[in-house]
Amino acid sequence: MEPFVTLTGIAAPLLRANIDTDLIIPKQFLKTLVRSGLGRNLFQEVRYDGEGRELPDFVLNQPRYRAASILLAGPNFGCGSSREHAPWALKDFGIRAILAPSFADIFFTNCFANGLLPVALPMEAIESLAGVEGPITVDLPAQQVRGGGLAFSFTIEPARKTVLLEGLDEIKRTEANLADIAAYEVRRRVEAPWLEIRTLP
Amino acid sequence: MTPRTLFDKIWDEHLVATRSDGTSLLYIDRHLVHEVTSPQAFEGLREAGRPLRRPNSILSVADHNVPTAEREQGIEDETCRLQVEALESNVKDYGVPYLPLLDDRQGIVHVVGPEQGFTLPGTTIVCGDSHTSTHGAFGALAFGIGTSEVEHVLATQTLPQRKSRNLQVRFEGTLPRGLGAKDMALALIGRIGTAGGTGHVIEFTGSAVRALSMEGRMTLCNLSIEGGARSGLVASDETTFAYLLGRPLAPRGALWEAALTHWRTLVTDPEAAFDSEVTLDVASLAPQVTWGTSPQWVTDITGRVPDPDAAASTDDRLAMLRALEYMDLRPGTPIEAIGVQAVFIGSCTNGRIEDLREAAAVARGRKAAPGVRVLVVPGSGLVKRQAEAEGLDRIFLEAGFEWRQPGCSMCLGMNDDRLAEGVRCASTSNRNFEGRQGRGSRTHLVSPGMAAAAAVTGHFTDVRCLMGV
Ligand code: SF4
């Protein structure tokens, strides 16, 4: 996975609360068999009209935000379904960091699996960053967001930070515990034999 | 020993290792797989040349994309068909148990798992689907995961986890006639909000939860995710055991007895502390109807569309204004005065036999109101068969409702069951997000009885009035 260290880019404000995964990438695009190519359908229903024409008012259609790599949003970002298509679509569009007061649990976890950084900042900080004209820097090693003379620190769990900084593959990390897993399975077979699954009739 | 909650106990039993970075590796007993969130996971496995660790821990079925009419003729939509075919070839390559489309046992993954006895108390269950929380009704720790995590479980049978906090939601009192678990859940989400349970596992307790059937408990746990909680739990009891006894994949004989002995210990210790608690009295509840584009925007059937000017903050006010515009509703309108053009009865929230019985009791001897299209979609082939054995299909058909084949259907409209722009729908599903049931569609979440009541009157109606309560 591509590591995330420091990102400097334009931040697009979409300051609604409860931006759900259906809004980020609607169901008709979940029929894909691959992870790529979803960027053009990111926020489909609010980005295009029924005929597929761009809606000029939508933030990502405005010239200054077309190349945004940071998204500013309201609380509870990513609520709704577990679809990893949501971070895939954001990443494919070019977004690498999302700054919001809070995130839904599954979306939050899905971000880290894809090298995206969700940063929790108070709404006031998000609102002032939305007023910044030029680029914003998200500095993961220093755990700081800077731009337009503003600076905000954020917290991140050390394990998550390492995964992003080093671009680690979670499955590979877990494979270091294969012996533990095997030992657990042996023990469970004895302690809870009813858990063995019979084959479907 | 320190007193523990049910969640603590299941967690402890599944802890494989605590890693140096502070995360825990949790063992996953059961994995449900469907066609939408699994193709990239199998692809990842294949690319890395990794084997699948425990094929038998998986139950797979196609549900999201499947047609609910004339299925025998195959899937017409090419992208849907390709996704179902991808699942079929993946499960074949990796030797994963699969319920084919024309099998009687096919259905929505969260209806099928419990039906087959795949879902058991005290287990950890995951699925690439947020409504996996449904299985918590059996006292199982069940949660939705992303596709990368699906791949992780396929490869290692574990997941790195951080322990959630414990939230106790206590429902006390006797639920009035005409109300059910859907009303309890919506009222709760109205109270705590869609982010209220974030970072928590909810344990549902109290006399009103004990009184619920397994179907009702599944509805309640299903909606935990709409309150922001990844999992909901109801401790197993005699109701649970009676439901499971004799199910195809449930343990039998001596193993059943051994399991029972253990399951009876899987309850929260009396002294155990929760991180937070919420109590709701159900005796004073009225049937719930959502009016906005988030499940938290809900009110009583006897209520009115709220006024954004009364919102707590400017942000809330703006969000409400946007929702009312999308829903084409004016503040102060009585909920009962809102007309519907469509009704959807089904989904993993309310597509089980008891839900269909509830809807049929209202539809019996009545007709769909003119201009209202009503879709009834059983949650599984077995639910469909049972409903037909009880004659519910005839009641629906005589009322002018459509009787369909099982699947997710109009809950999210990945197949052809979609609402046209601007159409207002009374739906028994779980999400009223913008565009959820079709671009520009307007969804109101209600119980099966309330959905049937809207179907026969053409507008939201207090189901209690049609039941002579
Ligand atoms: S019925 Fe709806 S919520 Fe349930 S699994 Fe299917 S699409 Fe998801």
C-alpha cells in the first residue's frame, strides 16, 4: 500500500453533517469487480444531474477544487454501509485526507486499509480551514494540519499511524501471528467443539 | 474475577493475541459472504497466492443484485449477472459453501444465517455488510467489515481490533399492541442520533427486549448500525435456544447440550459496569415514522413534520431545511396527511415471517389504495415458502400487492426494483438516505404493520386504528 507521510494540497469544503456512503458512491457503482475507476462517480447524485451533466454549484465541479486532495466535511462522515467503494472512490478521485469532526466506525477503518488519512478536528477548525485560500498541509509525523497561518494538532492511534507511514499490509502483519492462530484453533476445538461447522446438507 | 459484560466475555473468548502496538487479534468464527463486497477480496487473495484458511467457516449467497421476479430466466442486467457469476466462480475455486440462486434457502444473507443455524450465541460473525449487526440478536458479536477486512478474514480467520466501549440500552415496560421492535429501534435512534452509538457495542436489555421474539430481536440489532454502533447484542435465553434447536447447522445431541451449558453463562454479570446507559420506556411509545433523510429524523405517527426554526443549532437547521426540501415536506404537516405512491415490505430489517404476518394482518380483506404500488419481498426462500403455506401470499395478492422472490430488492435498488424520481415510499427497510431507493426517491421508514396501513389508505395511518386497538 502507498504510504501516507505528508500531504500538501487543496482542501474542498463539503461541510454537511452525516455524509453517508450512499452519497459518496451510490449503489449502481457497487457492481464493479475491481477497486479502481470509481473517482468519476464520487458523489454522483449531487455532482451530476439526471443526464450526467456536471452541476456547476457542487464543490468538486468548481475550478479551484477540481484538483483537491483533501476533503473538509461535517460530523459523522461515512455513516451507512460498509462499502469500501467509498474510500476507493475518494482515493481514485485524488482525495488522500478527510478532515471532519467525527467519522463512522467502518468507514474509518476502511480508510486505513487504503492509505487514506481520516483526521478528526473540531468543527470550528474545519470551518476556519475552509476559509483558507491556498493549499493546506496534513503532516502525519508531526500530527498537524497547517495552512493560511493556521495550525491544528490532531491525535491518531500509534498503530494506525505506523500502518499509514510505512504503507503496511495488514494481512502480512497478521501472518506474524499464524502460530498463535493455529494454537487458538486447537484449543477452541477442545473447549467449544460445538463450533465446528457441519457441511450444508 | 472482575464482573464482565456479555461483550467482554465474547471478546475474551476470541482473543488470539495482543500485539505490541496495543491492537488485539480477534478470532472470527463465522463469515457471511455476498456478491457485492467480496470480488475484490477474492482477487486480492488470488493475486497474493494466499490460500483461504477455513472455507467451512463461510456461508455465501447472492442477495443484493438478484432479480425478484422471473429469476428462473436468469439475470438480465449484465453487470449484476457478472457479479453473481464472479461469486459463483470464487466459491467454487475456494470450496466455499454456497446457496445458489434457485435454492429454496437463498435469501438476504442476514435472514439466511440465522435460519440455517449458522448464527450461534457466543460466536464472532462478520460480513462485508453493515447490517451484520443483525446476528447480535443471538448473543453473537457480529459486525460489518470492509472488503480489505473480508480478505483479511479469508486469509487469516482473524481481524486486528480495538475494543469498543459498552453501551447498555434498556427497554422497559410493555409494548402497546400494534407496535414492534422497529418502533423501539427508531425511537432509540431518534433519541441518541445516528452517531450516538459510534465506538460502542450496544447491549439491549430490559423486560421489553426479553419479551421480543427472535425476529423482533433481529430487527432491533439490525438497526444498531443506524444508531452508529457496529454491533448490537441481546443475551441468549430460552427464546434463542428454542429458535435454534434443530436448525440445519446448529449443533445436535451431546454437542447441543454442551453448547447450552456454555451459552447460559454468556450473560452480563450483575455487577458489571457499562460505559454509558440509556433507558427507554416502551409503554408510552407510538408507531414511528421518519420524515427526513436520516433515520434519526423520526417522530410519532400522531406527530407533525418539525419546524427547522426550532432546531438546536444553525447547522441542524440548515440540515433539516435541506432534508425537508429533498423530501418535499412543509413544517407542521401532520404525518398522517402525507400521502405515499409506493410501499416496500421486506429487507434484512423486516423481511422475516413475523414481519409478513404483521403486514398481512392489516392487508387482510383490504385493497391497496388507488395509485399505490406495493412490493412484498420475503427475506429468503424459506420465508417465502412459509408465508405461502400460511396463505399470506393470497392475502397480499388479493389486496393488489406484488408478491416477489427473495433478495434485498428495493432496500437499495441494485436490481430493477427502484423508485422513480420524486416517488414517496413507506418502507420497512433501514435507510432513508437521499437516493437510497432510487435517484430522487423519498423514503419513510416504518414497521411492516405501518407500511401495510399506508398501502391500504394511501397515506401514513396509525396502524392501531386499523387493528381496532
Ligand atoms: S436488505 Fe438492504 S440493508 Fe439488508 S443487506 Fe440487503 S441491501 Fe443491505
